[in-house]
Amino acid sequence: MKKYLIVLILVLFAGCKNDKKNSSEVVVVDQTTIGNHIERLASDDFLGRKPFTEGEVLTVSYLKDEFEKLGLLAGNGDSYFQDVPMVEITGTPSENMTISGKNGSLNLKSLKDFVATTNKAVNDVNIENSELVFAGYGIVAPEYDWNDYQGIDWSGKTAVVLINDPGLNLVIQPYLKAMK
């Protein structure tokens, strides 16, 4: 994905008018020029271009140098780039989960009975004493007038959804009945 973003940036900027003072020169970009940039960026010289590594520093430097060679003006203040915070989320859920209620407890095993994930960049996610609300398969499909989450106040609650697909018959059954 990053490779395509870099190529897109190069194509967009390379096709722009050269803004050097006293010059009305237009930079022409062809398939060979783009191919050369792709080949260069894909080379081992950039060490894989992985964020937070020397490869990223080399890649960013290369892009900046190419933008300057084109005579492009910085588009973000005095920089060609915009800082974007990046985090890595590596979740390790508990092996067991216990759901307790007034009628007893239910013990679940990770990956067999439940999957737990978060997109929040925090050290610990805890759903202790959170009300559980069943939301079917968690489907939002406006084209079928279907939203398993609609009308529910989710504040402080945990959605419980089934995994996989509901199956074709379950999805189209209401529409087949409506057509009769």
C-alpha cells in the first residue's frame, strides 16, 4: 500500500508545473520516469522502507530530493511532509474470559469461544462490569435496510456479535417473503 502511495505522490507532483522563479518549464513524466522511481524505491538501498527505521529516513530523503529537483514548493508550511502519529497495536488477550450474571457464570476460551480486539492505543483494555448487548452478526448493510447496532445506546456497553456470515438464506429470506 505504501508503495502505491509513494508512486501516487510522485506522479501527482511530477505532473505539476515547475514553479522555479524565472522559469515556465513543464516537467514531462512518462512511463520510463515513473518506472525508474518505482525501481529505485523498491531497491534494497531503501532497506524495505519500514517506518521507524533507517529505510524510512532514506525513503523520505529521496522523495524530498526529487521534489526539490522538480522545483516544487513545500505544501505544508516549509515541509513537503506532514507528521502523522503512528502506533503499533499488538494485542494479547487473556486466554480465558468469564461472563458472570445473576444466574451463574460462563467460562470461555480465547479463539475457541471468543475473539477480543481493540484499536485503541492503550496498555490495557478492561471490560469488567460492562453490560453485554447482543448485536447478531454485527452487520451494517444499508442496501438491505439492516443495521444490527441501530437504536442501541452503546455507551459503557460491550457488543457481543457472532463471527462468520449469517448465511445466504438468513440474509435473503426476509426479501423472498416480501416478494411473495
